Amino acid sequence: MDSRLKSSSDTMNRTFEVHLLRSEDAEGVCRLFRSIYGEGYPIKIFYDPERLITANKEGDYYTSVAKSTDGEVIGIHNFFRSAPSRDVYEWGVGLVLKEWRGMGVSGAIERYMIEEVVPELSMHTVFGEPVTHHLQMQKHSESFGFPPTALEVGLMPGEAYKGEGVKSERVSTTMGFRVYRNIHQKIFVTADYKEAIDFLYEGFSSGRTFAESTDPLPSGTHSRTRMELFDFAKVARITFYETGSDFSDRISGLESEAVGKGYIVIQVWLKLTEPWIGNVVKILQRRSFFLGGILPQWFDDDGLLMQKLLFTPDFDSIKLYSDRSMRIRDLVKSDWQRLCG
């Protein structure tokens, strides 16, 4: 894949090159992270050059770097796998060396990723998780065609952003998606969330048909699930690849395990293509889970985010850029008040 030569937007007109990570760049990426975060960044792959190189070769990460003419890595952004589908990539972990900020470096990397990397690698869906203690990342996300579809309430500890003036104990994020290749599917809608689902699918309904979810959970079937625990953030993410008649027992056991280990944010990811999703949602609602939003093509099939908090969320601290994101906040907050408040 070709690299791009760019000029900075300041009066010094310094030049830099943007390209996908090469083996010789990895040490520079680690130096960049240490220059900004010391040893404190929670994603440790960025301190391990060999591991980062391997992840890029295997397609779990695609790291785009900006390098100055003297060979210094001055900025990066990443695509990386974090969803159940291997063809869905998260766009994140972007930073620029302090001396190069405000010079168009981040924007040049972003354009390179969207205009060259995504088409070359045939990803069907890309998403991002802009934080909500400021508006810049949300504005960037929506300007590149990633409208929000979900709100992850209290996802991150405020201390992770202590250098940015954050005073709240937890920081929420939106989830914004861009679908490059639609997968046709039938979506089942629980009656409780029909209004919300109708709104959230605005701009994402291509290739979808919709039906009310009325089926019972199929008897004699077993759920297929996986739980990931993120110790730094105290977040448990539970993916249900399939839900069966044992769903109530499975979620009870997994939730108890997470709470017993001190996790305070519990997210559940479900398939909206299961005809019995409505009854799955009812089980979660009885356990004080509330709506997060939709996750287009999350499993290849579309997903639904439900979430539970072991603290009172501070909705007033959430700063949002667009009318759409504010409407999502209102839907999520209303559901939390109804089920948990």
C-alpha cells in the first residue's frame, strides 16, 4: 500500500510521511507512547515492538504511522479487532507527539486510513468509541461518516483522563459506525424498544427487514458465550454468540462472577437476528440491565448492547456533539430511570 507525503499546516511547512506500520517503525511507536504516557498506558501492546509487529502481520491491528523526514514517529492511529466479527475493526488509539500537534498530522493519518486502508483491506464495518468529556473526537468521528448508534455509560474511569481536567469518576463513550458493505439480514425488535430501534436504524436500515420479536427461547438449547474482564476499567463484557433456554442461568452466573471480582460496568452483547431476542431482553431488564444501543454487523449479524452499572451514572457530565447523540442519551437515560433509577 502506498505511503503519502504530507506537509504540516503550520508556517514552518515541515513534511512527514504516512503509511502502514513497517517493522522498523515499532520502536518509534513505543517511544511515542512513553513520551506521552510514561509506562501508564493500559494497552500494553504499544510498549512491545515485536508483539505490535506480529499483530499487524496477522491482521489483528493495522497501525498507520506518521513519520518526520528524520525518521521519528510523530503520530499514529489504529484499526484493531475488538468485536466478535473478524471483519469489524475498531478505529482508535490515536495520538500525536506534542511538538507536532495542531499541524494537521492526525487529520492526515485519518484520511489515509479511510481513503486507502479500508478499501484496500475490504473491511465491512468500522466503528469508534469517542469519549464524552470533550467534543473533538465525536466531531471527527461524525465528520468522517461515523454517526453514533450507542452510548456506553460510565465505561472508563475518570482517572484515565486526569491530565485532561476530568472531574467525574467515570467517563462515557459513544459508539459510531460506518458500514462499507451491507450484510442482508432480518432484525427482530422487542416491543419495549421499538421507538428506540426505529430511531437508531436511521441511516443503517439498508439490507434489513424488521419483525416483532415474539418467539419464546427455544427449549433444550444452550447459550454460547464468552466474558472478557478489563481490570483497569473494571468493565466486564459478555458476548452471547447464541442464546438458549439456559440464558437466565448463564447470565446470572457470569454477572455474579464479575461482581464478585469487583467489576462495576457489565455489558452484554446480543444478536438482533434471534427471533426470541425480546424474551432475552426481558430477562436482562429484570436484572437491571438497560439499553445501550445497536451495533451494526457486530457479529456479521447486527448486535444489541445492554448494560448494567453498579453505581449511579452522572448523565449531566456527558458532553455530546450532535442532535442524534443527544437523542441517544435521552433514550438510554430514560431506560435507566425506568429500570434502575
